[in-house]
Amino acid sequence: MTVQPAPSLKKRLILMGALMTLLVGGLVGFNLFKRAMMQKYLTGGAAHPPQVVTTQIIQRTNWQPSFDTIGSLRAARGVQISVEVPGLVRQVAFKAGDEVQAGQTLVEMVDDAERAALQTQAAGLELARLTLKRDEAQYAVHAISQAQLEVDRADVDSRTAQRDQALALLAKKKVTAPFAGQMGITTVNPGQYLNPGDKIATLQTVHQLLVDFNLPQQFLGRINVGQSVHLSFEAWPGKTFAARVVARNPEVDAATRNVQVEARLEPVAVSLLPGAFAHVTWDYGQAEPHLTLPQSAIAFNPYGATVFVVRHETGRTPPKAQQVFITTGATRGDQIAVLSGLEAGDEVVTSGQLKLKSGIPVAISTTAAPPFAAAPTPQEQ
């Protein structure tokens, strides 16, 4: 029987070294492969499937600078009719909604005592005048002194003033319309006792309306008397009413830094009432072409405003998103003006940008585009 000689120590060391080399090489290769795959994933390689987004080709549109605010309607003349003296109501000479003329009687109050007092003052004045006339004749023949004549004249003046005072008090017992207009609802009834200052009803010139609104102080150089503004009301959707600026306050409110502006409405066929609020649109300056985007396409952060632009590469490679900084301008409805950072014809991501970063491939969808109206209206589902 032949016995095989045992491997020498040198051969065993060589074999062990080869195995260790293979093991270390495998570990290093695995780590390099893992690192390459992670780098490919993080740099948006094949590990990132295309993200579905909607886009819009940015174009220049005619942009009319405007300012929107809220205004309040006010009658050109309006007042709360009230009484000046106390007394009982004898007659209410109007009904709610009546059109009255200036000087027309609205309320008559019981004035018997005042009429009697006026008659007393008139009688005393007549007696004083007769006494003065008689004393003037006697003074002419030196029958009385000049002092007595002066007393008589002072008595006539005093009684004349008392008569005029009684006349004025009597006139206050009849409440009249200070100007033409429409009367409001009243709760005053005959026989009711009224105190000074008690309200009777409102009187408004509803056919001559003004609108008051405020503008920031930066528009002081642009607003002028005679300019046009447009009003809209929730009660008349779809209708626009014209008004013209007639005045502005000569000072800026120190609390709000706004200036109050007054505009007069053109005659309208519908019934507008004082106190109603209106949406006021003021167009200023000349219309200019601007690049416009949906406001939803822009991301605002502390570093500035950004959008994602789609870059189309040659070949079959899917398009990729590229983040760019832009400068924005005024807004109107769903639109916003872009002053710099983009060019006409750029394809901008309008929705789905929250899942993007520079270099990620995108798949463009033509559905569910964001709103892009200059004057949006609520949409009921």
C-alpha cells in the first residue's frame, strides 16, 4: 500500500493566501458595486421613474395693470331725520319708500301752546309799537324825555326778538325734508311723545350714489379726478357698473397709510342702495405684454421664487426638469407676471413640481391643468 506524502507547509500557505485574496477582492467589489448603485439612485438615474407633471408653454399676454379693493356705497345726500324739540306727534305725513321734495312736511307735532305763546308775543309787540309811535309824537313837542323814547325803542326790539323766537319754536314743531330723496322705514306713530334727537326715519338720495374706497399711498401719483373705476356686486353677478373719481382726501391715514377716494356712479337701471359693499377695480397705466404663469406653478421660499422648466434632450431620453429662479410681478386672478428668469417659449411645470428636483425625468400629462383665468369665478361641483 502506497502512502501519499502530505502537502508541504509552503503549498498550504500559498493556497490560504489565494483564498484570502479572493475573499477580500469580493468584499471590495461588492462595496464598490453598492456605492455605484446608490450614487446612480441619488443622481436620478434609472432608479427614478419619470414623474407625471402638467406643463405650459409660457407666452406673452397683454397685461392691464389694475388694483382691486372693496368699497362702500353712499348716497350723495343722506341723513337721519330727527326732532329738535320735544312734543307729541299729531300727524306722520309720509310712508316708507315715498319720494319727497325739499321742504315737504314729514311730521307735524302738537303746537297749540306754541301758537298761543306766539299770539301773546305778537300782541305785546303791537302794543310796544303803538307806545313808541305815541311817545315819538310827544317827544317832538318836548313832552317826554329822550331817555323815555330810547326805553320804548328797546322794548320794541326786545318784543320783536321774543316774537321771532316764538316763531322759530313753532316752526320746529313741523319737521320738513331738507332735500329731495326717498324716505325709509319709520316706527313713529301719531300720539307718540318724542324727545330731542329721537330718530324719525332716514332720507337718502338713492338715485345719486357715491362709492368710497381706499388706495395704498404708493398710488398717489397715479389716481386723478376724472379717472374711471368699475364696480361689481354679488347681488348682480356678471354685471359691471361704471363710476368716475370725483375727489380724494387731502391726507393719508397715518394708521393704515391709505388715502380715501370718492367716485360717483353713472346712472343705472337696477336698484343700488347706500351702505352696500362693492368690488372696485381700478385700471391704471397702459397695457403691456408680460410673460404670465399660473400662480400654482411658482414655489416661494426664503431664497426667492422658483419654477421647474422642462428640458428636452436629443434621442429617446425622457425630458428632465430643471429648477430656475425667477422674478415675479403683479397678479390678477390665477395669473402672475414673470419679470425675469424665463423666456417666451419655455415649457414650465404647472403641477406636480413638489416631487421634482433638478435632473429628474418627467412624463408630461395633458389632463388636470391648474386654473389660469385672469378673472376667476367660483365653480360649483
